[in-house]
Amino acid sequence: MSVVTNTTTIGAIELPSRRNTELLLLAFAVVIPIFAYANVGLSIHGKLPPGMIAYGGGLAVLAGIAHLVVRRYAKYADPLLLPIGTLLNGLGCVLIWRLDQSERLQNLAKRQFGQFSESAPRQMMYTALAIALFAAVLLLLKDHRTLQRFTYISMAASLVLLILPVIPGLGADVFGAKIWISVAGFSIQPGEFAKIVIAIFFAGYLMVKRDALALASRRFMGLYLPRGRDLGPILMIWAMSLLVLVFENDLGTSLLFFGMFVIMLYVATERTSWIVIGLVMSVAGAAVVGATASHVKARVTAWLDPFACYTKSGACEQVGQSIMSFGSGGVLGTGWGQGNSDLIGFAANSDFIFSTVGEELGLAGVMAFLLLYGLIIERGVRTALAARDPFGKLFAIGLSGAFALQIFVVAGGVMGLIPLTGMTMPFLASGGSSVLANWALIGILIRISDTARRPAPAPAPSPDSEMTQVVRPS
Amino acid sequence: MNKPLRRISLFCGLLVLALLIRTNWLQYVQAEDLSTRKENRRVQIAQYATQRGNIIVAGGQAITGSAATDGSDYKYKRVYNEGALWAPVTGYASQAFGSTQLESLEDKILTGNDDRLFFDRTIGMFTGEKKAGGNVVTTLMPDAQKAAYEKLGDKTGAVAAIDPRTGAILALVSTPSYDPSLFAGNSKTDEKNWVELKDSPEKKLVNRALRETYPPGSTFKVVTAAAALEHGVVTDINAPTDTPEPFFLPTTKTPMVNHAKGCEKATLNFALQVSCNSVFANVADKVTKDKMLETAQKFGFNNDKIDTPVRAFASVYDKNMDRPGNSLSAIGQFNTAATPLQMAMVAAAVANDGKLMKPYMVDQLTAPNLDVIEKHEPQEMSRPLSPANAQKLQQMMVNVVENENGTGGKAKIKDVTVGGKTGTAQHGEKNAKRPYAWFIAYAKTDKGSPVAVAVVIEDSDADREDISGGGLAAPVAKAVMEAVLKNQNKG
């Protein structure tokens, strides 16, 4: 590189790429799930699981591919995102495999669907697909700013994605929540993808409108209130969130989108008033829907006291079982494969997978998982801070904020901190959409962080400096 | 844009912090509460996840077992050897319907979860041995138990036998009984059996030896006699009392009916021998209610904490009654009520020269490797009467059995001194129901008294005349005492 050729430009000092750090961390991220896998096999069947080599090898190969792609196409990316994603995904597969071994869940599946099929191999397949998607994101998306061009297409796309589950014949109603569509035998959760697509729209839109939204305002009671016409977008997003809530019975998705929008709006405009307005609107919306929609009302009742209605309502029983799972785990947990979190029954390996963590790995394990998620969020926010362009900043904070909200809503739901919603724990829960979408999200964050940390290209050496001749009047 | 970014970062941190606090709350602060809630099936699952320890009787024979099941929830279930015979001792441990008595009280030992087994569990973790339950070794004597159960046959009744020298319970029988194996699992059949037993008109699930009180009838006269001797109302058991015939209940015009003849001015000794109601009503009035109560309580009446460790119901000697009530109570009627165990304790205290030992049935708790974790040491409970008075009372009780006029002749055992007292307790409105037949007794050899026993038989289908303690209950008591004596000679 011709770094030294020009000493007049700053920012040309090359940062360490940190790729070797990433590789070392990845080794841990592969080895830990393999040990966990062996542990489950030993405790349930008394011998090492037969798929040990295939599973361990598979995870190592996937991690290796991801690493090589990052090394080649995103050299300066954040070194923590990929290892943490790999670790969570690997442990998620082990948790799913562990629940596959549960006789109780096998019998339940046979009673409900006539047959039982293992989820772990499918999850491995989805993981492979997700890593492919991750690689594709890095390969095709050379610069995240190109996404800016798709601002309004993204808006349309996200609306379509959100509406899909309510379309008759396409949407599938799973225990009251209409967040699934089934296409050619596959169940897809469009909301997971909408999360990313809508972030593109918000980032692009807010980048353009931020000045108008920030500056044209009136001061009222210490708050800068936006002009009436500037309230339009937030009102629209609010209405859309409510519609999702009402028609799809999905508290989680609606909270996620609205929360993400408010966060991005606040970051774009630097106006606290948007936070206040956002909070007021979500409280109002939640209160109205909570009081009217029976589905939401049942969830709220279950949250307030799951044991009061334990025998009467399925929602209460689920939450009750889940928090008993956490309580029974205690500080150190029962150990892999030795808990009874399968008593939760339905959705034990998807919505409620975190309860298995709680019971088998205990308080220590849950805190470790939460801190891993915390680290992903923190790296995301750091990426937003480091990003040099407003679009990248907004996009990164939107994705990280949504990720944080999702963790809070899901983990808080299964732990009885907030009413339960129908979302899944990123990377852990069984389900292809979730894994694919979250790896794409990590891919995008890696791309933005790479752009942020990449040394500024050296200004092209100006050929004129040598050639230009000073013309002196002679 | 960096200032708001930092704030959002803080906000995300708070979200994670809230989750961290919540998990600490659930898994540390509330862990105990949540993991033992009644809704939490893990409790039962853990209970039956490993082979449960056994309940063992004297001689080392196990009366319980564990059988592997093919259900997905519970790996093992409880089985019982001769379940109906031992049910009053073991209680039951059912996957679906909970557990009672020893199965419930010693559950921690039986499942291996007791803190005192912590060391065994820790070692097991390293050696790879599966967690196993400890054993509960009881004092029950199989021969005595079987003798009582067989002699009671299809009659409704109960037997309690104890070793007066230590308080060790030797037999504890209740008929009709139930087999706890019938509902130990959680299948449909188990449920059907359970419902049938629970609603059975014969009240099969009731442990009559400990958990049912009956009016003790004339057997209570032993207590009255003890009170009379202890409080100096009678000093010479062969001196005539001043009992008129007919004797009217104090302050009333109600005569005390005697079924026996020759009760006028009868001696205390003779009165017990033929069971004169009037004499004891008279004596009790002189002792006064408070002192009667004092003696009765020393024998264990009104004590609701007689833990063997299975808690026996409190026997009752009414604390608030008038003089006629006291006189009626003194012959085991009115509000007086006693468990078979209580009456066995009365006989035992007399046989043990006035010293009442605390009844118990768990001799040892052992670890899975048979190390003794806890051993019961016999404890003195009280001294209801002095040795001299106890010997006088023994003499009177021996008369009941040995004397040709005595009511307890059927309990006579060759070459052994046997003392006893019969009882026929009336009950029901206007005493319309068939009375309960009682017999309490002890046997004494040169090595002290090895056995005291109480037998009660409910509404028998025999004629009213025949339902006397002497006729129905005495042979049962005799069989139990013989079994114990035989066992003692063997050992």
C-alpha cells in the first residue's frame, strides 16, 4: 500500500484487523457446544452421542467458512460478533437436540401430530443455510450504503412481509398468534425478516428527514414538539404496529417495530420529545388493545399471577411451568439433560427454549447467556458509534436496538417479567426464519463495522503535484 | 448523533440488567419456593426417579420395594410386600395421590435427599453410582403383626402392641386394611382403585390403631384405679369401698347400672375383676376431676403430639365437665375417647412398674450402604404411678385374667403372668349401636414385661351379649402376646 507516500493526510494509520482474535474466539465457540453435546449424550443415554463427529465437524466447517469470508471480504470487522453468534447457535442446536431426546415431548408430538420428527437435524440444516446467507450478505453487500437506494422499496417489502400472515390460505394460526405463513411445506415467520427490511426503510427515511423532524418544532413545556405534519410517519408506524397486534395477535412484533422506530427517530433527531411521544403512544396503544383483545388479555392475566389461573388457562400454565423451570434450576442448574423443562410441553424448543437454559444451566448459565446477548448488542451499538455515515449509524442502531428489544421481550416473557409474546430467542430457538434472519443481521453489522474501522483510502496521489509546473513570468 | 447513541446504549444495558435482576430473583430468591410448589411435578418425578429405600421390620425383612415402570415421568414405583398387613405402618407412597405416614415422614431418607446422605451422594457423583435411597428400620415384629392381623380376620378393629420396657411398637394393625400397591402408580387402574378405597364405607384407608379414637369403656378403669391409688383415695386394694347399691351419679338421681353382681361396698380389686361401674364412678368422684385429669394426662391423654413418628390422634379425657360427667368418664364413657395405641400405653405403663416409655416405631435410619445415620434411644415419657402402686395395679389386672370370676380368662397363657382388663364400650345415640369390644393386657416374665397390647373390635355381628372384651378381643391379645413371647425365647 502506498500509505507512506503521502504524509499530509491523517487517518491512514492501519488498525489491527483483529482477525486472529476472532479465529481464537471461534475455536472456543466451536469447542464449547461440542462439549455440551457430549454432556447431553452422557447424561441422557450414558454414552457419547453418535453424531458427535458429524455435528462437531459441521459446526467447525461452518464457522471456518464464515471466518474465511470475513477475513477476505470484511477484514476490519468487529471480532466478537461472529464468535458469539456461532457459540449461541451451536448451543442452541445442542439445546434442541437435548429436547428431541425427551420422551415426554416425543409422546406429545405423537398425540398431536401422529408422529414425532427430530428438530435438531433441521436446525443444523437451517444453520448451514444461514451461514450461506451470512456469506452472501458479505459478498454481495460491498458497502451498506447501497441499501440506501432501496429505502422505499424496503417500506413496501416490509409491509408485504407483515401482511402475509393474515392473508387467508397462506397464514397459519399457531395457538392464537398469526405470525406464520406456510409455503411448500415450510413454515416461515416473515416478521423476523421484516425486522431487517424495515430497519433499512427507517434508516433511509430518517436520514433524509432528520433535519425537518429535528429543527421544525415548537417549544412546549420544556419539550420540542414536532409540527403536526411531521407527526405523520410516527403515527403511521404506530397504527401499523397496532394493526399487527390486533390482526396477528402478536404483541412482540408490534412492540419490536414501534420500539425500533422510536429509537431510530431519537437518534436521528436528538430530540428527547420523540421518546416521550413514543412512550405515551405505546402505553396508550397497549392499554387499548390489552383491554379489548382477548388473546392479549389472557397473556396479561397469566403474567400477573400465573398460579392463580394455573389449572384454568393454558396461557397461565405455560408461564407457570416456565418460571417453575427457572426456579427448579436454582443457582447452578441440574446439568445438561437432567432437568424437566420438557414439562412445558408445547413450544419447549422454540418460544420457551430459554427455560431449558434456566433449568439445566441454572442462574449461572442464564446470566452467561444474557451477557453474551448483551455483548452482541454492545458491539452493535459500538458499530453505530464508529460508523462514519448517518445511514450506517441509523441502520446499526436500529438493528442493535431491535435485537435488544427482542431479547428483553422474549427472555422477559418466559421469566414472567413482562407478558409473554410470541417471539423466539435469537440463535437458540428452533426455527429456520429466526436463524436465517439473525445471521443476516450479524452479517450486516459486520459489514458496517468493517466499513467503520477500515482505514480511509489514501487519497489518490495527485499526479499534478509533480507535473504541474510553476509558470513564472520570465 | 453520538450523544443519543450513548443514551440508547445505556438503555439497552438497562434492559439486560432488568433481565439479570429478574433471573436472580427467580433462580435465587424464589428458587426454593418455585421448586417445591404443589404445581411442580418435578417433586414427584424426583421422588420416583431412583429406587426408593425400603421400610424394614425387625428381623431385617423389607416390607416395601421399588419396581421399574415404563412410563416417561416416573422411572420407579412403590410396591409393597403383604401391603394390607403393613399398611398401618408404612402408609402409602403414590405417584398420583401423594404419600402418608412413614412414607411421607421419612421421604427424604427414602429418596436419598436427606442432608445426612449428602456425603453418600457426593461420593456417588465421583464413583458414578446412582443415587439410592436410605432405609427405615422399624421396631415392628412380623410374627406379632401377623398374629394380630389373622386373629382379627374379617372383623373391623385394631391392635396396638408395644414393648413396655422401651416403648418400641411391636404390632400396629387395622382391619379392614388396604394394599397400598393398588394405587402406587398413576394409571387409570390406580385411580379407580384409589377412588374405590377412598369412598369405601368400611373406611379402609383409616389407620385405626393410631388415627381413630373409641370410647375405651371399662378398660379405662385401669386409669381410674391408678388415679385412686396415686392420689391416696384407696390405699388398700382389698379394703371395702363405701359404694352403695344402687349408686347415683353425684348431684343426680341417675343410677349407675352395674352388669356385675356383688358390687355393693366391693373392694377395688374385686371391682376391677368383675368390672363394677358403681365402684369406679364413686372412686373417681372422690379423686375429683382435676386429679383424674392429671393422671390421665400422665398416661398420655389429651396429648396431641404423640409422634411415633407417625402422629397419633390425641385421646381425650374431657377437661371441662361436671361431677357426674367425671364419674361417667371414669368408666370410659361420656366424652372419654382413646386410640388403641393410647390404651396399649396404659397397660404398658402399669406393666413397666409405673414408668411410661415414649412409643416409637422407627429404630434406625440407615444409608444405602447400611451405615446407621440415626438410632432411636428409648425415652421416658412420664411416670403416671409409683412402682408400689403399679405393682398393686398389676396384681388387680392379673386377677382379671387368672381369677375364675375374672372377665379376661380367655387371655390366660400357660406359665406366664398375664394381666388384663376387658371393656365393652357403648356408643351411638342412646347406646343403640353395637358396642365396641376392648381388651388391654400385658405379659410378664422374669425379665420384665416384653409386651403390652390393646385390642379393639368395632360393631361385630355377634350377639350383643357376646360382644364383650373378654369374649372377642381377649383371644386376639393372647395371640399377639404369645407371638412376642415365642419370638423373645427364640432370640
